[in-house]
Amino acid sequence: MGPGTTVRWRRRVSGWRRAGCAALIAGAVALPLSGAARPEIPAPPPAALAAPTAATLDKAYAANRANAAEASRMAADHGDRHRAAADRAMADRSRRLLAFDGRGTGLATEVFGDLARADRVAVLVPGSDTGLDTYGRFRATALALHRQLVAEAPAGTRTAVVAWLGYETPGTVSTTVATTDRADRAAPELRALVGDLRRITGPGTRLALLCHSYGSVVCARAADGLEVADIALVGSPGTGADTAAGLHSEARIWAGRGADDWVEHVPHVSADLFGTTVGFGTDPVSPAFGARVFDAGDGGHSDYFDPGSRSLTNLARIALGETTEVTHA
């Protein structure tokens, strides 16, 4: 097999893989998939705290770390060593947890940087299959973004990243990933987070939402009138809106998709079936949607925040408000 044949074969296999993933997503619309339910892991209710302010941040962080430590002990007593280890890591003294809930698949909001003094704050909103058991990869994304912001921020500009696992994400292969139901339930929680951040940081701080995959549906549902400067839709299957204007947001709306992202092959349709909306409509990187399309490089669906990637560079520039420096596809 010669070099040219090898390259063509690899491209063909890559295409099959992307199309296969898309077929699984599309199939979830009409073919419910079920698996063995995971036994409920015991955990304490979240810490009872007043709405956070800059003055109470350290108290909130400490209370949520203590809650994570208790969740770890309860998971260990239950015999779930994996969840116990995940909770124990969250309880480390170095962690800044704005919120934590160890029940079910788990919820957490973690801060990177000095939130109370930040001039620019990027909020990461994750997509499917994200929970406490898989939180490490989401945290790695947040860390990579924070390092990029620190490296690129103009002198004197202070930055922070908020990793918001504030909703129960759908499974990639499930009926829920093809509907807006989870996003509709998550949107008020995301709006509440933005309100909290406004209270903590003050009116001069500019916020950006960086929304990956199904997280872009969540951001779209929360966007109406939301006080943020930028919303970036990354690897998005659609938003449920026909156009960027349909989000009813004064924020700049951005969209990017890597050249090897299988989500390109997800059908861009939307229909009301059995009391819910199935599918997410117009492709956000299409001219018809009307977003500012940025260069997201050649990566796949999980590669947008890889260090050194074009996508991470452009997402950092969006979060910093350096819009003229963003490169376009």
C-alpha cells in the first residue's frame, strides 16, 4: 500500500467514524437506549450558604470543600472507591469550589484565578457525559484555558475561569442528548450563576460564556437578555434557534467547529414531538445562522482546548475581548 493509498484509507476511516458517531446521535431521537442503572451513591445535601459575595468567597470555598470531604467518606462507606476518590480530590485545600453537590452524577462549580478581582471571566459550560466521575477531563479544559488567558492577557488585566458543571448533562448515546429538555432545566441555573458572578465581581468585569457541544444548547436557552459580553458556541449540534438574532442577546455570538469534529454530520433539524423539541435546528457555523465564525483548527470534538491549538488561542482572545485578533475560518 503506497503513501497516497494510506492517506486516502485513513481519511475514509475517519469519515466512517464521524458518520457513525453522528448516526448514534441521530438514532437517539427515535430509538431509546437503556442500560443498567447505576446504584445511587449516598452524599450529603449541598452546604447551606447565602448568595456569595467577594467578601464571603473564602467561606464558600471552605464550606464546599468540607461538603466534598463528607461526600467522599459516604461514598467510601458505600463501597464506591472511584467516586470517593473523585470527591476527595474536590476537597483538597487548593480547590476553590463555588458550589458542590455530590448526589447523583454530581454537580460542581470551580474557580481558577482570583474571581473577586478579575477583569475578565470565562465561564465554561460542558456538554454530554460530564459528571463528578469524569470531572478530571473538564477540569483539565479549564486549567488549559486559564493558562492561556494568563499568558495572553494584556499587562494589568486580571483573569479567572469558572468551570460550571451546574446541570445534569445528558449521555452522548441517549434520548436526552437529542432534545432541549435538559437545557431548558439548566438555563435558569446558568442565569443564576451569571447573577452570582455579577455580584462577586462588580459591573466593570466582562463575562464570556464558552459553551461546548450540548452546553451550547444550554447557553442558547439562557441567552435572552443575559448580561455577558460574548457567547462562543463550540462544536455545537445547534442551539434550538434558527439564527443568532433568535437568541435575543446583546452579546457577540461566536461559533467554531474543528475540521475533524463528527458533530458536523449531525442532522440540523428541529421538530416538536410528544411535547418536547427534538433536534437543534440551524448549523451555528452556517452563514444562515449569522454568528461570527472563528477558526477552530483541525481537531475533533474533544480537542478544542488542547494547548497550542488554534481553537484555544481564539477562545482565549474571545474571552479577553480581543475580537480583532480572532482568526476566522
